[in-house]
Amino acid sequence: MAKKVITTKKTLIKKKKKWYSIISTKDFSNLEIGETLASEDKELIGKTVSLALGVITGQIRKQNVKVMFKIKEVREGKALTELIGCSLVPNYVKRCVRKGKSKIDDSFMVKTKDNVNVVVKPFIITRNKTHGGIMTSIRVEARKLIKEFFEKNTFNDIINKVLSTEFQKELKNRLKVIYPLSIVEIRELKRK
């Protein structure tokens, strides 16, 4: 037996959606990093967009780093963004960890010079398998050095030095005194 389907008439008002260009920050020369659909400007505010750094800069070597932007305002059909963080691609982290080496992870919050709360996750790989005491001393020293650096610099300066790997090289040089290291990276850096 066939079922009766009762429908009621509802008046639905659909707003027409339009395309918005997503524009990066001035650090990346205000490039268009994508497009999105929305019916109103206020729908876009607060949305996040992540993109490989290599796509933005054109440098293939930077494909392992993902950059995150947050839309802060919409002007003339363009969504303007602010840089909120960066992170390493999970596949890169997996490739770095090898047998016979020790991995040191940490996660903590730091306040920058311009009072921005930032979550920092350093990622360190030693050259050989090490004991817990050595790993702890590397973790404690890394946390101390990172806190000192972040408290002396603004968020924009920090993110620029991390993206250019200048900070990681300096950190590796200061930490390898404790034990030989093969990789020192910032796995994630995100504004809270």
C-alpha cells in the first residue's frame, strides 16, 4: 500500500550567495590565497583558512609547513585575514621519527611581548637513543629558551622567525650542548 506524504507550504527565503576573495596579510604581500562563498559579510568573520607555506611563497621546500589565517574583516568583497599560527604537516613529523632515535615533545602556553597568548609545541629528535634524564634536561632547557625568546618579541616577529627557520637554528645551536640533536622544530605555534 502506498504511503501518503503530506507536505505543508513553507515560505523559504533564500539569500543569494556571492564569492569573496580571501586576502593574506601584508607579510605575504596581500596575496589572494583563496575564495569562499557566503550570503553575508558577517558569516565570514572568524572563519579560519589553512594553506601550505610553499603554495604562498612559491618555495617547494616549505611544503611541510601549514600556515593558518583567520578572517578578521570584509571590505569591498575581499576577506582580510590575520596570521594566527603555523604547524608542521603530520606526515613530515612521522618521517622524522626513526628507529634508534629519541623524540622529545612538549606543549605549553607563553605570553609574548605584545600580550598575545601563544600555544607552543616544540619537536626535538636526538641523534641516538637517549635516557630519560637527558631528554628531561633538553625539554626543560628548550622550554626556558623559548619562553625567554617569546617574552622579548612580538607575535609577528616570532612567527616570521619561525617560518624562516631562523629561530629553530638558534635553538638547536643552544640545545646541542646538552646532547647531539638531529632535528629541532616548532611542531605548532598558535595564537589563543
